[in-house]
Amino acid sequence: MLFYIAKRLIQALFVVFVVTLLVAWAIRLSGDPAVMLAGSGNLSPQDLDNIRQALGLNQPFWVQYGRFILGLLHGQFGFSFVGHRSVGHMIAQALPATLELAVSSLVLSIIIALPLGMLAAIYRGGKLDQIIRVVSLVGLSFPNFWLALLLVLFFSITLGWLPPSGADSGAGLILPSLTMAIILSAINVRLVRTTMLETLNSQYILVARGKGLSEWQVLFKHALRNAAIPLVTYLGLQFGSLVGGIVVIEQVFSWPGMGSLAFDAISNRDYAVLQGSVTVLALLVIGVNLVVDLLYGLIDPRIRHER
């Protein structure tokens, strides 16, 4: 297992290197930060060169990228081009809000998907199964930004129950996490239903029922545990798409997280902030997938022995 963890960590470092390299190269194609900082002022070419020199943009790309990697190894992300603030401090302020939104969305999605998926599997082919599948299909068809605006219109403007944006109170977390949870649940319900159907048709489930175990024990002690393995796997993969979707959701609800930070960095062509944000998000996604791999052995001992 230690060899497996070391192997995955080496792969993670390679992925981070590739991601940061591509981001550093791509953002430099978007324009010149010196022109952006100059604004509408009529600066001479010499003035623009002075700005580039002050920001370190007059050096070759590989020198700039190497300086970023060296800073990263020391836990430093450099300074923002706008306001000259520490990028590490900006990320430290934004990351907890994104983690709070991501975790609450995943947890709420599991709370919604598990019982609905199990009911759909238990009553396969019945009216309840059909209703759950149709509802999940409708939820899957909603674009996240459209669903976010719809929830704001209903709960904030029409009913006035929840704030439409911001993170000033705990109630501000409900709408963005509910939006992401509905989108995720639409997929997870179908996954839970499929895995539960496969598990309930397994030989050991028939043996458990033949021993006289109650249906409650069969479902929760035997079927659910084995059906959870593909769900845990998919949740790890789903976390990557969740981070991507959070960028849009944070903009709609003015949530002060990593998505908003990265979006502002793109708008301002702030290389240091964008590189730091993408690096932290990439490490976050890789870390979650590594944890998911380790959870396999806790859920199913057979996987642990194979490794």
C-alpha cells in the first residue's frame, strides 16, 4: 500500500506540473497585462516596457515559469499584479469558502440520491421508479446557471426566504449548495439505482434472504455497502467537474471562493493569481481522488489484499 501511495503521489506531481505549465502558457496568449494595467492611459512603449520589467514579464517564458515553480516549492505563489497582494494570502481567504460549498453540495447530493436511488431499485418498473427516473432526467437537463437563477427567482424574489447572494450568513450557503446538489443528484440517483439493481440480483443477496434475514438487514448491511464502491469512485471523479461548475455558481451567487478568484484573475490577466488558483484546485482534485482510492480498501477488504 505504501508503494501504491508513493506511486500515486509521483503521478500527482507530474499532473500538477503539466496543468500549471499549460495554464501558464495559455494565459499569456490572452493579452499583455501591462496594457491592462495601463488602462485607457496613453503610455509610451517605454512606459509599457518599464511595467513589464517591474512585473518580471520581460523575461523568457521558461524563466518566469521556473521562478513560479521555485516559489511553489517554498510554499509561495508570488504577488498579484493588481494591488501587489500576496497570492498565498488571497488563496487562503478564498479556499475555505469553496471547500464549504463543495462539501455541502456533495453531502446534500448523497442525502438526496441514496434514498431515491434505493427506492427506484426496490420498486423497479413501478410508478415510483418511473417518477424518480423522470425527475432525475429533468434535473440532469438543467444548465447549472439556469437552475441557479430559477432558485433565486423562487426562493429569494418570490418567497423572500433566502438571500440571493453573498456569504454574510449561513443562509447564503443554501441556494448555491442546493443548486450544485440538484445537478449532482440527477446523476447519482441513476448510479445508485443501477448499482443497487446489480447488487440485489447477486448470489450472496439471495443467500442472505434464504437465511431469513429481514429485508432491512439485506438492504443496509449487505447490498448498500457493496453498491457504495462505484458510488465512492464516481464521487471522486465528480469532484473535478464539481470544482469546474463552482466557478459559474460562485459568480451567480457572488460567493467569495476560488472560482470567483480565478475568474477575476482571468479578467485582469493576473498570471500569478491564476497560476496559484489552478495549482491549488488541481492539488485539491488529485488529493480527493487519492483519498477515494484509499477508501476502496476500507469498503472492500478484497481490494486492499489485491494491492
